[in-house]
Amino acid sequence: MKLIEIPVNTVVELRFYYMGIRYKVNTGLYYKYSESVYISALRAAGKTIPASKLRSVTLVYRYVEGMFTFHNVALRSLSLNGQKLYAVQSSQEAQIIKNSKSVRLHLGIQVIATIIWGDKKESLQCLLKDISATGMAILSNKKLDETAKIEISYKLNNSNEVLVGNIVRINEINNGSGYLYGCEFEEANAVIGRYVLQKLGQKEQEDISDRRFVQSK
């Protein structure tokens, strides 16, 4: 993937050093022209940071199955229609990191699951440990048949997503007092994938906000 192929009106991540400290910040990509993409400039202490002050800049574009990483991109500061921007260029194609199976959102919430095996169904209270675009991990004190499917309803913002996972791994916990079930969806769930990346992005933003570093509007 080339830098210019990133969609307009999307969120990208910048990784860089500023005043000797490494940061990771999400910002918006709003324009594309020729070989450049244009992103919102960053601010610190109420002022726009000149592009020349950001060192070793990497741009990351995330998608459901992983991310495209552009290393050592070139930045240039400019103003367009009163908006402070950085023009970003890279002569190299992105490094592709397919990590959707490992990018998981840890939850640890109680859910009522439906256990399905053949024509039989059973309701069971268990713990949704984590979730990703391709599967979920469920904790229960009951031993389940490895051929069973586990169905849960998970609230995504203002809607419910019904998820059905095939058990692909069972780990016994504390000498049989509990079981961890690794479940795999029959196909990657793009809605869950976007949700996981959104939540992880929010967490990163919360982490850097402690450093008094904010995006420009």
C-alpha cells in the first residue's frame, strides 16, 4: 500500500519524538493531492507544533485485520483555509502487519451465553474475558463439550451484536475449578474489529492526555 492510497476522512496514528519523549497520537487525514496526504497538525501548550520539531515520524493506518506502517515519513507544516495541517510524504510502501488475531480488547464482563451443541441449547452465566475481530475468550466454571458453539449478545454502542464462536481451545484453570474457552468466529467480524480498534485508540489517547498533549481542532 502507498501512502496516497489511504482513504480521506479517516483516522491515522502518528508515532514520533517530541522534545525527547516518544508519543503516539491519533489525528485526521482530510486531503490528498499529488503524492502527499494532509493531516491535522498537533498542538502543545495551546500552540501548533511545527513539523520540523517532530522527529523519527511513523504514520500508521489501521484496518480490521491489522495495520499499514509507513516509517520515517517527511512532514511539512502549512495552512489551508485557516486550518493548520501537516503535508505527509513517503517514497516507500507500507510495512503490512496483520495482527487482527492478536489485537484483543480485554473486557472481563459477566454475560449470559447460549451453549449450542447439535439441536440442544443451554443458557450459562460466564465471563467474557476478551474479544477481537476473529474471536473471543470465555471463562466458565462448567466443562463444555469441545464441539459446542458459544453464542453471546454484546452491546456495541447503541446496538447489540450477536456473536457465535466455535470452541477451538480449552484451558483448564485451578485444577478443574474453571475453564477458559478460546472461540473463533466463522468469519472475521468487521464491526467488532472497528470497535476494538476504536476502544484501543481511545485508551491510547487517554494515556497521552496525562502528558498534556492534545490534537488541534
